[in-house]
Amino acid sequence: VELVNIGGTDIVDGNHKLTLGLLWSIILHWQVKDVMKNIMSDLQQTNSEKILLSWVRQSTRPYSQVNVLNFTTSWADGLAFNAVIHRHKPELFSWDKVIKMSPAERLEHAFSVAKNHLGIEKLLDPEDVAVQLPDKKSIIMYLTSLFEVLPKQVTMEDIREVETLPRRYKQECEDGEFSMQQAVVLEEEQGESRAETPSTVTEVDMDLDSYQVALEEVLTWLLSAEDAFREQEEISGDVEEVKEQFSTHECFMMELTAHQSSVGSVLQAGNQLVAQGNLSPEEEFEIQEQMLLLNSRWEELRVESMDRQSRLHDMLMELQKQQLQQLSDWLTVTEERIQKMESQLLAEDLESLQKQLEEHKSLQSDLETEQVKVNSLTHMVVIVDESSGEGATAILEEQLQRLGERWTAVCRWTEERRVKLQEIQLLWQELLEEQCLLKAWLTEKEEALSKVQTSNFKDQTDLSVNVRKLAILKEDMGMKRQTLDQLNELGQDVAQILGNGRASSKIDQDQEELTQRWDSLVQKLEDYSNQVTQAVGSIGMSQVSQKTAAEVTPLKEEVVVKQSRQELPPPPPPKKRQIPGDSEAKKKFDAESAGLLNWISTSRSAIEAADLKEYKKMRETSDRKEKLKAIEKERVEKSQKLDELKQNGHILLDQMGKEGLSTVDIKTVMEKTLSNWNDVVQYLEEVTRKIKYQEDITAYFKEMSELEKTVIEKDDWLKNAASSTSQSPGVLKDLCQRELNHLISLSPQLEHLKVTCKALTSQPMSPKFIQESLNAFLHHFKVTRQKLEGHHELLKREVESQPSQDYVESLHRLKDTLRELERQQQVIASGLSEPSKVEKALQQAKMAYETLEAQKPRVDKLAEETKALEKHAASDTKKVHVQEFKHVQGHWDKLKLKISKDVKLLEEITSKLRVFETDLKVVHKWMDGVKDFLLTEKAVQGDTEGLQRQLDQCT
């Protein structure tokens, strides 16, 4: 992989653009090029993107809905991805179903099929692709994965077809060539991963359509650039933030420069179209307006960007100068502070030395705080322009060099003084401790010497005991002499390092006091030896054994020799009276104490290994806890050994005291053992407490984590509910209420979490992240709850704005009733040929009218609900439902009028038919009588009067 414009320092310094560019180069080399190397070799092609586009176009050719021209906009609707997969794997899904899907659904379908059947991970999200300009590199990466697993059928004809595409599409291939010879890293540094806007017009064969396409692409890019410019934050007052803003804006400016040719090409194309004279006046006017708009927006963006760059430059240089001046001022104050500290003598006593150490620690703390600012200066941004030239850089470098030298000198002096003060402190503490031990030892020996009897001995045994005591004292003095000399040397070293006259005088005074006590003890020992010698003489040599005399005689000589401060080999130890079991008891005591001290040392190491250097949110402590339990178990067992050691030690001290033997070693061992035992027990308790505290912290964060998962689930539900179209608002409202109730039900757990947090933070030196994490979680919980409540209120209003289910059902039933009554009305009005049918129709019409009147309460209720709906519903919803109800109400009124008219008409017809039937019966009766008369009466022939009389009877 060839690297361009990137080095190790860029990665260490956190340069995002160059690091991402390096990653893209690696991906191109090992993913894209490696997948296509065989086919590239066969076709003798080096442009891998051209091959990939050829393969895609060849794969999607049978699909009329798909026309892949680039690696950006051609993929936004999701059809191309599905077409590539369906061409090679048609058995996986139906193409007709895909066409009916939305773009997001198509993309999700293609990615899911590729993952489930081709083993390709979902490298892309539908919402990232279903945009105006998808990311080109992401599309290429995903297509490379498809290319790797699907059949690869690319010919030179396919490649030539890509080469004959309009320049706007071919240019994208040429600009996007992922040859390792190009400065891919530089491309990443010069701009964000926004889709390119290549020039889409040519100088020949210019037409209005090509111009409009090019203009649309340039305006689309310009709009995104304007949005990106407006989204940049206000210039900060923090130098690190300004550096980041300056770097971001530099990339933005480079992107503007890279797209300047595209804007110029579109303007040039517009001028060519106008110059050709083939346009109508309206088209020419429109193109001129478009060019004016494009030019003004481009110029405005360019000027504003340059102005922001200038302001960022000025602010950055000003802040960096302030940083340099602040560092210079701080160094001046610190150097004065150091001079003052150097002028002061070192402390006169250990307490004053401790104060000086604290003061020095304060200086070190200030130094560490300032180190952060110094680190920032190591990444200074220097902008060299024509006005400043290289002279400004040289001045700045010289200033930085001087400050660096001063900073180094301060750091070196601080470290050297720290080492010196700590060394003095350790030596001085050692001196004082050794002086205290020697003073205690001298006091013990002075007391022991004062108990020695030098006259009036009862017998030879009494004399022998006192002689042995003097001999032991003499032996101890001889062994301790080296300690006194070492103490004198140590005192001289401390005094020399301190260089403080008063402190040196105090040390010399303490040393002289110890020397005088030593000499006084030596003198007393000599005097006591002389007195014992005289006592021996008075008793008589015959009564005193030669052994005792031999023990007494060297005492005086030894003391005299000691006065000259010349250490001689100690004389043979005096033979003492053996106490039964004394040697065994001493050996047993030594063995027990050594065993305990060894266990204490081992346990301390184990406890240190189990100790927690810092607390963490989640940590497994079971292993540490088991180790501490094992140590505690051993401690219980060893405590019995300690009791036995103390008991045996006291017995041994009593025995040795009675014999006048030195008990210092025994006491020292016992004190050391008890002190170390108490220390390790205290350490064990402390680490056990810390482990328990860490367990409480872990349990606390586990509980918080479970609650956090629940809150995240609510966030996900809100996100899905916002985009859900399959469920009604009423159902969503009930679901939202359920989610909200569940969230509210967590309140007791929240209170428990708060109580736990309070208990944890009440401990000394509690970590800050305990309270901070709770605050962050409570804020998240509060925000999520507010979102749920807001969404529920929104759904509630939406449900209120929608008609109720009863309203809808009632309206539908009323419609059905009216339709049925209308059908009946039409049947009633037809076929009225007989009176019986008219009577029946009248009864049916009256029943229909009664049925219609029975619907009156329902109509009134619907009218009231419709009025209420008018108050709450949105204008569009209100309009639909009001119109629907008015239509139904009008239908009801019309039908009622029709049926009432039918009833009235049928009643009139019925009444007339009844009169007609009555008259008809009379006529029929008269006709029957006339018929009978005519049949019984014969006409009188020739008798006019008779005939008239018969005729009158007939009428």
C-alpha cells in the first residue's frame, strides 16, 4: 500500500482525515483490488471502478426500471441492489413484489436477502442510502462484496459501453479510480466523504437537458455545502476547539476549490446555450436567471468561507500568542518562586523539613497542571501567508525554543530538589530513630548497672552473680560501640547535606549528649569494676574461685580500653548458670517468631496483590475475595501461635531478668512481631473493606445497567412507533400508555438506586463516577419519560381528533339502514295495479316511515358527536367526517320526505279506491236488479204509457 502525505506522527496526533484515508487505501488494496485482480488482469484494465460499473450495468440490463449510471444517485431507490441479486439468484424473491415496495423497504429487502442467502453482512443501513446523494465509497464497498460472491461476467463491450456514457457519469469513474498510485490519503484530507459533483457538461453537443442535469447536480451540492457551512459552530474561545474548527474549515475550503471547476463548467454551458441562439425567449431568460442565482450563491458562499477562515486564523494566532504569553508569565513567577526557595536555608528540624516538602509538592502540582498547556503548545498551528513570510515563523520558533529551555530548567530543578529533600528526610528520620533507640538502650543499661551490687556480698555466689552482670554489661557495651560510631557518621552526613548552622548545631548537640552518656556509663562501669575488685580482695582469694577473679580482672582493662574509643574484640562470654530448658525455650521462641514474621511478610504480599489500586464501575472480585478469605482463615490459626509466642516471651523475659541477662533482643522481636501483626491485620481489614465496597459498586452499576436497558427499550419503542403506519392511533395510544406505566413502575428501583448512591458516596474518597453515572442515567430516564408522556399526549389528541369506534359503527349502520329503506321505497312505488297491493304498499310505506323515524335519535347523537369532532379534530380530518355526516343526514332527510310523500299519496289512493269500490257495488246491485227486471218483465207492445212506466222502473 503506497502512502501519500501521511506518517506515524499524523496517526499519533489524531488526524482523523489522514487516518481515515489510510484505512480507505488499505480497504482498496486488500478488499477491492484483491477481489478484482483476476478479471482486471484478464481484461488488461487498471480502472477497477469502471469494471465494477460495467458488471453492474451488464447484470441489470434486463430490468427496464433500472439504469445504473454512477455509484451514488442510481442506488438510492433500492431497485439496483435487488436487480443485481435477482439477475443471478432469481429463485430467492419475486421482482414484481420488489417494484411495489418503497425505497427504504427495497433497500432493507436487498440487504436482508444478501445476508441470509449470500453471507454478506449489512454494511449499509437503508436510511443512509435512501438519500439524495448516498456515500460513494460505502456503495462501492458493498458492491465489491456482491461482486465477490456472484458470477462475474464482464466483457470489453461492457467496458466500452461505460466509456461511451455521458461525461458526467464517465468522469465519476475517472475521478474515483482507486489506483494505488493516486494520492488517496490526500483526497481524504481535502474533503469530507461527501459525494462528488463532477462536471456534467461538455463543450460539444451541448443541449438543454444536459445543462439542466448539470445545473441540478451543482445546485444540490451547493445546497449541501451551504448547509454544512451554516452548521459550523461559532468560533470558540478555546484554543484546542479553534484548532479543530480551523482544520475542519480548511477541509471545507479545499472542497470548495475542488468543486469550483464544476460551477464554472455549468456557467460556461449556460453561456454556450444562450450564444447558440436555439432557445426560446422564455428559456433564455430562465437560463440567465439560473446562472445569476448560481453565481451569486457560489460567490456568497466563497466570500463567507474566506471571511470565516480569516477570522479563524486571527483568533487562533491570538489565542496561541496568549498561550505563549501566559506560559512566559507563569515561568517568570515560577522562576522567582524557585529563587526564593533557593535563597532559604534548609529546615532546622524535621517538622520544618516536612513543610518544605509540602511546599515543593505544591510546586510540582502546579508544574503538572501547566504541563497540559505546554503539551498544547507542542501542536501549535502556524499559518504562513504572503504578508508574514518565513520571518514570522523564525521568530515564533525562537520564542518557543526559549520557553522550552526555561521550562526544561524549571522541571530539572524541581526534580533535583525533590530528590534532595526526600533524601534528607529519610536520613534525618533514620538518625532520629537510631538516636531514640540508643537513648532507650543507654537508659536500660544505666538501670541495669545501678542494680549491680559492689560490696557487702553474702557469699561467693552472690559475688559471682554481680560479676557476671558486669561482664554482660561490658559485652553489650563493646557490641554497641559500633552503633554509636555509625550514628556519629550519620549525624555528620545529615548536617553536611543540610548546610544549616542551627540544624547542624542541634544535631551535634544531640550527638554530644549521647557521647557524654556513653562515657558516663563507661566510667560508672569502670568504677563498679574497681569496687568489685576491692571486694574480692577483702573477701580473700582463697574464698573466691580463680574463675571469678578472671572474670573481674578484665573489666577494668576493658573499660579503660573503651575510653580510648578503640573497639577491641569482646572477651569470652561469662559462663552463666544454666536454667533448665532455657536454651530450648530460646530456640523455640526464635523459631516461632521467625515463622510468624515469615507468615506476616507472605500475607502482606498476598494482600498487596489483592488490593485495589482504583475502583471501577464493573469488576470481578471473586478471586481476590477468596484469597482474602484464605488469609483470614490463616490469621485465625496464627493468632493462637501469636498468643503462645507472647506467653513464651514473657516467661523467657522473666527467666533472663532473674539471671541478669540482656532482654533487649527478646523485647525487640516481640515488639516487631506484634507491630507487624497489627499492621497486616489492619491492612487485611482495609483491603477486605475495599473489596466489599467494590462489590457494592458493581452491584449498583448492574442494577443501573438493567434499568438503563429498560429505558433504551423505551427509546427504541418510541423510534419504531414514530415510523409505524400499520397500527391505528388508538392502539398506539394504549401501547404507549403501557410503556409509560412500565417506566413509571421503575420509580421504587430508582429510589433504591439513589439511596445506594448516597450510601456509596458517603464513604471517604468515593469515586466521582458513582454520582456522575447516576446523574446521567436520571437525566436519560427523565428525557425518555418526557418523550413518552409527550408522545402519549400527542396520540391522545390524535385519537380525540378522530371519531370514536362507536361513532364510525353507528354511522355505518345508519348508512346501511338508509340504503335498505331506499331499496324498499323503490319496491313500494312499483306494481300498484290492484287495490290490495295499494293497501299492502301503504302498510309497507308506513312501516318504512316508522323505521326511519326510529333512527332519529341516532341521527341526533351523530350530529352532536360531529359537532364535538369539529372542535378537536384537525382541519382535514374534520372536513372529511363533517362532509360524510352531512351526506348521511341529507340522505336521511330526502328519504324521509320521499317516504312521507309516498304514504300520503297511497293514503289518498286508498281512500278513493274505497269510495270507488262502494259505488261499484251500488252499480253492480242496480245492474243486477235491472237484469232481473228485464228477464221477468216483457215490454208492452203498442202501449206508450205502459212502456214509459216500465222504463221509469228501470231508472
